[in-house]
Amino acid sequence: MHKIDLNLDLLKIIPFANYVGVKIRDNRLLKLIPKQEVENHIGTVHAAAQFTLAETQSGLYLLSLFPEYADDVVPLLRSSNIKYKYPATTELTAEATVTPENKLKFEKEFQKRGKAMILIKIKIRDANDKITMIGDFGWYVQRKEFVM
């Protein structure tokens, strides 16, 4: 069975992130370098571009938490709650976290039912370490055999 390399295959499996300009920075962190194509009407990084960076980082982080499932599941974003905190004008980096309790709850539910939800928290920071966006991303994950 082919195991995906999350660092190398990311832009192949999520072409929209590639289109927006999301790139791999290091240690499975993603970045977005501002360019005219992702600017809004006031010359800062468009909210949709920041959302794409955050959502992609949350999905990558999810798969990195459970690499043993990467080829055998279908992860789908079910919900998000975001807040833009500061105008973004420099390179952006996304970081993701999951509480140990949420990770354990997900593992138990997934092993029991073959599907589960998990909440991933995201912070996007600019080159000056200023937080430009925060968000909660709720992922629904199920085994491929349950997908129609």
C-alpha cells in the first residue's frame, strides 16, 4: 500500500492550496507569501487566502497526528470558527494544535466506530510574530470503506 508523504504530496492532493500559494515551510508548517493575486481591496492578504492556509494546515496536522490512518480515511472539514485579528501584509505561517483530551477522545471513537470528529486550533502569524487570524477547525474523519 502506498503511504502518502505529507510533505511532498500536499500540493498534489490539495491543488487549491497550491493555486493560492500555500507552501511547505519546515517541520510540516505551512506558509503563504503575499502576492498581488491574493490581496484584497486594501492591499492586505485576503481573508480567503488566510482561511486556505489555516484550513490546509489543520488538515495536514490532522494527518500527521495519525499517520497510520492517512491512506485509509477520508477527512472532511465539517465546521470552522475564525477570527481575523490583524491585517496581514508579510509572509504568514500557520501553526496547529490539538488538546491531548481531544486527541484521545478522537482515537477512542475512531477505533470503536470507524469515524470521529476532532477539533484543531490554528494560529496564523506574520513575519513579525503578530497573530493575524485564529480559528477552530472541526474535522470529520471516516474510514474509506464507509464512504459511498
